Amino acid sequence: MKISLDFSVKMGYIIHMMKMTMKLLGAKYMVTRAKVNGGTSYFWKLSSAIENAHKDFRRQVVWTLDYHKVYVADGPFRLSKVHPDANNFYTR
């Protein structure tokens, strides 16, 4: 008897197997992006993962393989870089 799986189950399995393969190879960190922008990248060194996260203009998160946030790289347009008075719309 042949069991057919829907697309989301197949993709979840593929993603899980890719992550487990990279874990077996020794990767410790990953940066996730949309598939159009290069997809998920795996890294062995944290410094390489942080460097890759800073290449994008969006907010990127460096994750461990068990999905714990390690580092957040804010893009150049992050609101926290604005002067504190600008957040309160103080104009004097």
C-alpha cells in the first residue's frame, strides 16, 4: 500500500533531514532567509554566521540548530538608531 504525503509534510521532512545532515557534519549555526534570497545557510563558526547576517539590509537572526537565538543583526534602517526624541515626536 502506497502512502501519499501532502506537500507541506514532504517539505518539512526535507528541511528536517537537511538540518540533521548539517548537524552530523558539525554545523552549529544557521541564518534563515527566503528561498529567493538564498535560503538557509549553515555555519560552523559564529563569526561567519554574524558576518553573513550583516550582508542583508533586513533584520536577520543567527540561530543555533535547535532554534535558539544567538545574535540579531539589525538592518541599517532600524528604529532604535533614531534619536530618542524622534521616537516621541518631540520637535523642539
